[in-house]
Amino acid sequence: MADRTEIGMTTRRAVLGDAHVDRAEAAKTELDAPFQSLITEAAWGTVWASDKISRRERSMLTLALLAATGNFEEIPMHIRATANTGATKSDVIEAFQHVAIYAGVPKANHALKLAKQTYQEMEAAE
């Protein structure tokens, strides 16, 4: 598991950025440490670390799935990650177009609103 943890942490940092991961690690407690280990090993050390599809494609899939399932709270984090994954604004819009057709216009509309807001924040921070 140590290798999967190391790979996961490296991948997580590459996608989300050191500042985000450092904040998450600093906020980790005894209560959520097992969960943090799970997502580091499984999500980041296995799924995101796979080279079967690109990080750009994973970014688009993740954003579409988050929107389609109504898990909007993680959309801004993954929009910010597009700066590291290579997914463009156009890619994100295409992903949300799919959400509109296959999962519903309200979900895509809300995801797009979050994306616009997050991109504006990212541009203002430059």
C-alpha cells in the first residue's frame, strides 16, 4: 500500500496542486484519516494514476460525472485542476453539453454556473 499511497499523493499533487493538497493534509484528523488514505490510494493512486486515458480526458469525465450526479461541491476544485490536466474551457463546455442531454439541463446549467465563477476567480488570481 505504501507504493499506492506514494503514487496517489504524487498524482494528487500533480492534478490538484501542492497548495490544495497541503491544506487538505493540514485539515486531516484522526476521524477522516482512513477516508483520506482511501481516496489517496484508490482515486489518485489507482484511477487517476492510470495511463490508459489522459488526465485531460479524466478531467472531462470527472466534471461530467460530478455534474450528472449532482455532486456540485467538488466541481470548482476540478475546474481549478484543469490548469494542470490540459482540459480546456471548451472541453469542459463539451462535457457539460453531454450532461445536459443525458442527465438533465438543470444539472448542466448549475455546473456551468460554477465553472464560470471558478474560471473568473482563477483569472482574477493571475
